[in-house]
Amino acid sequence: MKIKSSLMAMGLAVSLFHATAFAQSPAELNDLEIAHVAYVADNIDIRYAHLALAISKNPEVREFANTMIRDHEAVNEQALALLKKLNAQPQDNFLSKSLQINAEKLIDEMSKLRGDEFDKRYAANELAYHKAVNDLVENAFIPNIENAEVKALFEAGLQIFKAHEGHATMMVGKLK
Amino acid sequence: MKLPTRREALVNTAAALSAAVFTPTSLSRAIASDGPSITHNVEIRKFKFVPDHLLAKPGDTIVWTNLDIAPHTATANDRSWDTGMLKKGQSKSVTVSEIESGGYFCRFHPHMKAELQIEQKDSL
């Protein structure tokens, strides 16, 4: 139920339907599929952050966006290094595809906003996005990852994303 | 780049870092303490400064090392000193001068906070 809530929060109702239809769920993904989801999720947040830097004039929002780019790029760098070490390639999957489709819609929506309206939407999305991803990583991915090094990287990543969730909570509060 | 003030620590570049935030002029203002100088290590791990409270005296060295994947900084609350960005595995050493006691934080993750307490010369 918790995983289902996460997916719904990420706007993945359609994906959930497909997941059921094809007997797929986040908990059934293999390590390489999970790695792909994480890489996609990282890059989506980096795209949101670049959008914020292009639109927002709020110093706090811009600082947050810069932190998202800095941290998610650092995580991606570690992930790619680990995959290279393991001589493995991440595998595309239903969840990665759904995340990307949903992100395109959100970017389209947010790119039409300006000023406070954008800042509040961006902040609210960052909070919801990190909450959903953290729930997914903590409850669906980490318990099912088989490779110890991949699991350790996800555990380290979760700490970062939880810090982002806390930071986003503060940002949302200040923008009210 | 922020230039030093009388309240700042003396910062030496450590490890592979080249972006020192204090000028060589500051080095001449180092104060030799009466006791032996000590090196204090502060690890940045799991989004915390460990230890998060440090007692040091003029002449001591403080070394911050980032063990997290995410880059961090150690920055005085009043911005009077700053280690600059520390990526995973990087360190920055600071030689304590007449820096005042006070809090510091990570500029990138403002919830990360710690305290630095500097003993004054006459209390040594």
C-alpha cells in the first residue's frame, strides 16, 4: 500500500495499471532496472532544477535548485562509476518510462508559470517528488537489491534525498 | 572570494583542493599558543558534522573531511570563514587564529549545523 501511495504521488496511476496488467511492480525490478530508475529520477530532478534556475528570481529557490543539481550529479557520478566497475548496464523498464512521461508533463506545466506561482509550484513538487522517491527507494528498492555495493549506494543516496525532502519542506513553508 | 578579517581562521589548502579562501597575508597573523598545537578532525558524514561541537585554541589545526557523496561546506554563521566546497573524500585544514567562538553550517544543506568554541589566549 505504501508503494502504491508513492506511485500515485508521482502521478503514476497509468503506470500502476500497466504494472498490474503485466505483473510488474517496483519490488520486482532487478538491480539493473532499479539502477536505471534511480538514474532517470536523478536526471528528472536535475531538469526541474535547471527550469527553476531559468525562471525563478527567488534566491532561496535558486540556491535549492543549485543544490539539487550538485547533489544529484554527484550521485549519478557514483552510480556510473559503480556500474562501470561491475561492468553492467542499467536496464530501461516500465517505471523509468512512466517517470519520464510524467516529468515531461510537469515541465510543460511549470514552464508556463512565473514569479511566486512558479516558486510555489516548484517547491511543492520538489517536496512531493522527494517524498515519493524516498518511499519507493526505502520500501521497494533497498529491501530487494541483491548486490551489496548497489544497496550501499542506494542507502547513501537515500540519506541525501531525505535531506532534500527536509530542505524542500522548509522551502515550502517559507513560500506560503 | 572573501578576504580575511581579524576574526578569521587561517586556512591552508589541504589535499587536492586549490581554492583557498584566505590569503597568505593571513598566515603571518598566526598566533602561537602556549601549549602544543593539536589537530582536530571533523568528519562530515551522513549529513552531520562529527563531532558537532569542538573546543580548540589558537594555533590548533582543524581538518574537515567530507565522507558523503554530496558536496558540503563548513561555513561560519556570520560568513567570516568558509572552507569552500568539499567533494567526497576531500579535506580542508584550517589553522585557528583569533577566530571567535560560534556556529557554522553547510551552505548547501543549511540544516547541517555545528559549533566551534575557541579558547582565548588568556584562558590558556
